[in-house]
Amino acid sequence: MKILFGLALAGMALAAPAAAAETMVVTADRMVDVLAGRVVDEPVVVITDGRIVSVVGRGGARPVIPAGATRLDLPGKTLLPGLIDMHVHLTSLAEIGGYRTFQQTDSFWSAVGVANAAKTLRAGFTTVRNVGADGFQDVGLRQAVDGGWIAGPRIVTAGYAIGATGGHCDNNMLPPSLDRVENSVVNGPADGRAKVRWLHKYGAQMIKICATGGVFSLGDSVGGQQLSREEMQAIVEEAHMLGLKVAAHAHGDEGIRDAILAGVDTIEHCSLASDATIALAAQRHTWFDMDIYNDDYILATGTANGTEQESLDKEKMIGLKQRQTFQRAVRAGVPMLFGTDAGVYPHGDNGRQFAKMVEWGMSPMEAIRAATRNAAQALGREGDVGAIAVGRWGDIVAVDGDPLADIRELEDVDVVIKGGVVVRND
């Protein structure tokens, strides 16, 4: 007994003292409260060990600030929650497209993903959903960011996007002599279920499917359906059983409708949705995630970056229609998200989409909520991100002026804080 007691005392003596909590206090002229839909004057936000512990505005009881807390006073600026982009491809480059992608070695794409993650974070996007990457490159990026090895946003990973043989998620740029079965391909409901399990095994935190053709796939109709409703439903059921949400790339109306009926959580692009399908989405509270900025970049650069003429022709056909669909969906009350398809245009320019969303029917507050409150809800992470609120991560951006008066303020943020750590301060 004496020996055991002595060992216990020795263990107590050797134990390191508990580390003191790290606290940051952030003040500014204004704060956009995306939960209440209002502006808070003279906010004081206290972040301890990365999480927000107190938020008060003018007239509220001043918080008790521990000695030694770091202060960041931002006079003249407006605070917003760290922004969320629900549709990015961090390991892709708009500047290298089409057949030019085959000139790079496989590991090149992981390397540029590191740079793209840093650009995205500095642009104010502290959380992203990466909806498709080869070789689980997005999982590796997430692990490196979470481990503190590289700078980047919180990344929700999909791994490979699931699609049909010869469809948008298959590699349809090679001749039959170089044919191979892509890891992304499924054929039939049972195959879809097995693929979900495999993706989950290796780090997928959500599932992306390709329900229809696309702009940058060759030889298919941009709106043509490529997965049956039965295949989509099997994938959704398996994913939901595992606690994973499902996003569906879908341009054509029939594919969008079947994805909604199959229980898909978010529909990406939604370019050619009919009024009836829009009404169904509103009724079922299915999120629309529409990339309505990148048309400007795609048409402006043409084939200069390697984009095939076929893809450019598809974009010319659906670009304006997609924005008109966005306008109708907003009017119909479809729940909307902020997703840009970064990688189709240069990373770091994500904020340029806000102005397009306002131009095509949203109020500035609605556009901001799409990239904060709404995105957190769609991710199922309301307790972590999407608002400057007690209990959530200390993810904050600051801009000059008032983004509710000029939404373009979000195109060039001045301060970015992620988890209580300043990663940009201009």
C-alpha cells in the first residue's frame, strides 16, 4: 500500500500543470447577427480556447475579461461570421483545364490544393465543402489543416463524386485503348450502396453524386439524367444511415426532381429547374446551391485555359438560364445556400458571388445568411459554425463599411479569424 501511495504521489508531482485558457477579445463598430437578422452596434466578442464564450452589444453587460487576454480592436469595421462555401474543388485549377490537366503529374493537384486552401481562408471562407476530388486528396488536405500543418479552412470532404459509367463523374476524355474503371463509377443501386461504404471508410464526410450531365464533361448532354431515381435513393439511404448528407450535381429538370424525391439534401447548380420542381424543393425544404458567378469567368476566358469548345458552348447555353432559375427559386422560397464551384474560376475570388446573388433577387442579408446560417444548417453543424454566437468556433471576418449597404465589401475582407487565431489582418 505504501509503495502504491508513493507511486501515486510521484505521478502527481510529475504531472504538468493545466495550461491557462487562451482568450481573445474582438471589438468593432458593428456586427451582423445572422441568426436574428439584425445589426449589433459596438459588439464585444470573447473567444476562449477557440470557442466564443460571450457576445454583447452596446448597452449589454460588459463581459469579465481575464487578465492577459489578447485584444483586437477594429474601429470602423463590421464583423461577420466566418463565411462558408458549400461547393469548392480545392485540388482543381481554373487556369489549367481540359486536356491540359494530363500534362501534370498526379501529385501536382495535391500540391496546388495546399495553396488553394490558404487562398480560400484568406478570402474569409473559414469552412468549405469540397464536393469531389481524386485520390482522396481532399481528405489529406483536411487532415493537414486540422493537424495544424498547413493553413486552410475547415474542410468537409466528399472524396470521389459518384456517377454513372460515361457520365459527368466518369473520365470520358480518353480513347477505349486507355479505358479504365474509375473509382467514382457505380452501376445499379447495390453498387451505389457499396461505394458509399467505401468512401466513408476512407474519410468521406458527405457524399456527392452526379445526377445529370455537366458543362465540363465531354460527350454528354448538360441536362441529361445519368443516375436513376432508384440508384440515387439507394445511395441516399446508405449515406443517411451512416450519418452522411448527400449533394447532387444536377442541371436538368428531371434529374433535379428525381434527386429531390430520392431524399438528396442539397442540389448543386439547379440550372434548368422548372417551376414545378422549384415548388417541390420549397415544399420539401431541399437546399438549392447555385454557382451563379462563375459564368462570367468561364465566358471571359473562353478556351484560353484549355477549356474545350464543347464545354464553352454548354456554358453559353445554360449560364443565363441558371441565373433566371436562381431568381425564380428565391421568389418561391426555396432554401438557398452559397456555393461557387471554386476551381472552375480562380480560388480566393469566392466573395465575388455575393454581388451576383443580390443582382438576381436576394437581399444582402439573405446572401450573407446563405453563406453562414443556412450553410451551417445544411451541414448539420449549427453548434460549430455559421454565426457569431456562444458555443460556436471563433470564426470571424471583418470588413470596412457596411456589407448590408454594399455587398461588394465581402469581395476583399480585411481581417480573418479562425478558431480565435488571426490568420489575416490588413
